[in-house]
Amino acid sequence: MTHPGTRWYGGGVSSSVRSRFSGLRITRGALIVAGLELGLSLVWLVSDEATRSLLTAWLAATPANVFEHGRVWTLASGVFLENNFIALVLHMAVLWMFVPTLERFWGTARFYRFVAITSLVGSLAGCGVGFALGVPDIAIGGLDPFIYASIVAFGIVYARQPVQFFGVLPLTGRQLMYGILGFLALSVVVQGHWALGAAYGAAMLAAAIMTSKRWSPGLAWRRWRIARARARLTVMSGGKSQPPRPRDEHKWLN
């Protein structure tokens, strides 16, 4: 039996927060993102070697494609090309059960901006580091940068929200974020996937900047506009209140 207000990561949602998390129903934006990756990735997975090579050459985000061949569009198309079936299944699970929480909180328009910015920043950083390290053919593809960026955003927005990791380990949103990031950092260091680590790190940094109230560019712009508007406001002399008149205590007799 779960504590009221506890969210199951990979499970159900209690009635006290059902209005915010809406069970496991996927939202429109998350469904479109999932459909794009699922469709393109399945085409690659079921194709023969020649077709895979052609798709990789024209759609995958690799340092060689971006910096040597000038195929900059692969920074966007590569986001939806995942060549690992297990990773694809995990992406679909996260997009179905986890990401819709953020879209309901932000709205679909802001969710799309988050997907675009974190994915492009991650792909560009990964390709840049891969090119600098001399690994031109490593693919910075799939929704991995966006997925990890979403975990950072969840840890910031729902820092104190009770979460049960697959119904076993009780955590808060912030603790879940730190735990997953710790495993991710360990995996990158042990396997030496520095280009992928750069992609994940850049996407997560972008997510932190976009989500944090202190560093968000949108909030900073609004605060600047409000401060500028206040600086232009003045009080007109005609609008000032008149000082109270002295009372004539001797004019009236009881």
C-alpha cells in the first residue's frame, strides 16, 4: 500500500495526484515524438545492410556527416534514428509513463521547445567532441540526450515529489535524478564513450538552464522587461493624495 501522493516510476499513480499525472495516458506531444522515433528506427532495424548504410549516411548524426560532409540536417533527423532495439523499447516506455508528466505541467508548445533545444544541443555537442577526439563515425542518435534531459527537468520541477522506483525503492524526484545521473556518469567513464557523455551532459545542462527559475532565459527576459517598465513609471503630481486638513476642534459644540 503506497503513501498518498506517491508517484510510481514505472507503475500507477495515486488518486491525490491523478489530476496532474493523469495515470499512464500518453500526451499528444509525447505521442508524436514517440511515433517519429519508432517509425524511423523500425525502418532502419528491419532493413538490409545496404539500406542501413544509406540511411546512416543521410540521416544519422555523426561527426563525419556534420563536419566533413556538411549534412547539418542530420542533427535533427538523427534524433529519431535509434539503432538499438532495447534502447528503443526503453525510450517508448519512458515516453509513455514519464515524459507526459512534464508536458502536462508545461503545455505542449513549451514541451516541443524543450525537445528541440535539448536534442539539438546534445547532438551538436556530441558530434563536436567526437570530431575533436578523432571518432568521426560514432552516431549521436536517438532520444537519449532528450530522455536524460527530461530526468533533470523532472528532478528540478518535482524535486520533493515522492516517487517509487518501479514500486520498490521510495525516492523523491531529486533523488531519482541524482541516482540515474550517477549510473549514467559511471557508464560513460567505464566504457569511455566521451562523445556520448558530452551529448548527454550538454542536453542536461540545457534542461537545467531552461527549467531553473534562476537561470531560465525566458524568466530572465520577463524580469528585465518588468524592471524596465517599472523604471519608466512615474507618479504625477495631480495623482498625489492631499495632506489631511487640521481639524477645527472649536467649531462644533456637543
